[in-house]
Amino acid sequence: MAFNNSLRRIKLIRNKENKLESNFYNELNLWSLESIAVVALGDRLKCFDPNLPNDSPTKKLLKAIHDVFNTMDKLDFQPSLWKYIATPAFKKGMRIYDEQMKLNEFFIDKAMNQLQSKGKSNDEDKSILEKLMEIDRKLAIALANDMLFAGVDAMNVIVGNQQLCMMEEQFPRPAEFIPERWIVDKNEPLYYGNAHPFCFNPFGFGVRSCIGQRIADLEIETFVVKIMENFEIEWFGPPPVRDRMGTLNYFLEPYNFIFNDAPCLK
């Protein structure tokens, strides 16, 4: 359902030339938060409500999550004295963390109250929160809290992967767009399997691997399939700018996409 709402919103915010009138990155965030809330809490956050005010808990949560990542960049990767004294940046970061946690708790408490009022669901319809509540209440709350935080930026990439993937010794001709590298024979120099197996490993490995990998993969793959089924995508203007480096790698705006209706839908 979240995917269908996202598609309808893209069609709604296009102009006469089928260019998006709003920031596409914001649209991805709305879709991602709505999707992860359905999986984790079994509840809709109404992210695609056109009348959703900027001071709503949903919009506040989105902003708080991005503020947390930006604060992590400054505190963890830039020179600072916060480990020795409470600097202004550290105090601001703690306020942001507290706000993000309170907003998560707001949505989790709301979902738990709804679960108590409606009774048990069928196993196939149960959210992660409802399933884990039957096992361990503290674990259920902790995992739902983490999913709301990490699920919004599931489409971004952890720092380090891009640098390794752009190394000639790992992927020949890395700066060139060569889709055939993924389907060529294993004996071909361009075969992607010749790279070190840990060169691109965004979800970690073994016991430290990301618990949400399957959810993130499912989100991305389903969204891409739905987009390709409904639109012919074009790009206008200059090529995209190289991304900003940080705790997460972000593509810089603007995202000059054109979403034309797919021929089968015309």
C-alpha cells in the first residue's frame, strides 16, 4: 500500500512536463519511513498526506533522524573536544538524540495501544513489534526503535564502500558505465566476482551483519520494480554532482528526474 501511495504522490507532484515540483529525496524519505513503519509497527504514519503539517510528529521524526546523522559526522569524524568537555556541538547533539528517541517512543506507544485495543492478529498480518511483544517486551521496543531510526536512510551507503569500489585493482575501468560487467563470463577481466568479496559489503558480515538487510533489500527492489512498471524515467540538465561524504554518502541535489507514464499506462 505504501508503494501505491508513493506512486500516486509522484504523479500528483509532477508538472506539465512530468518534472517533479518537489525534492525527490524528500519523497524517498517519506516512502521509506512509511514502509518501515508498516513493517515494524503495523501502522501507517500518513507520510503521504498532502495536508500533513511541518510540525507533525511524522515530519519532526524525519528531520530529527537526519539531524542525528549530521551530528554524528561532526562529533565522530571531525576534530572536537567533546570527549573531554561538553562542547556546544555535543550539547546540541544530545538534545537532537533525545528528541529523536521521544518521537520514536510516541509512535511505538501509539502502535502498542492499538495492539492492545484490537486484540491478536493472524500470524501473516502481525508486525515485527507484535510478534516480538509475545516473546520479550523490551526487545520488541528496542528493535522497533532502531528500525524507525535506521530504516529511513536504508537507500544511502555507509562511508568507505565507494572508495573501495572505485579502485582499479578491484573493478577495472571503475569510472565507466559498463552494465555488462555483471553478466560477463567469469574468465572476462571485467567480471565483478574478481574483486575482493569484502570490497563491497554494506551490510557487514557474520554476527555483526545488519539485521535489517532483508528489509532494506526488499524496500529498494520493490520500489524500483514499481517505478519501472509505471514510469519511463529521463534526466534533464547537467549530470548529477558527486555525492557528499559523511557517515552516510548522499547524492547532491537537484535530482532532475522526469517521470513519464509508461506506454502501457497511456
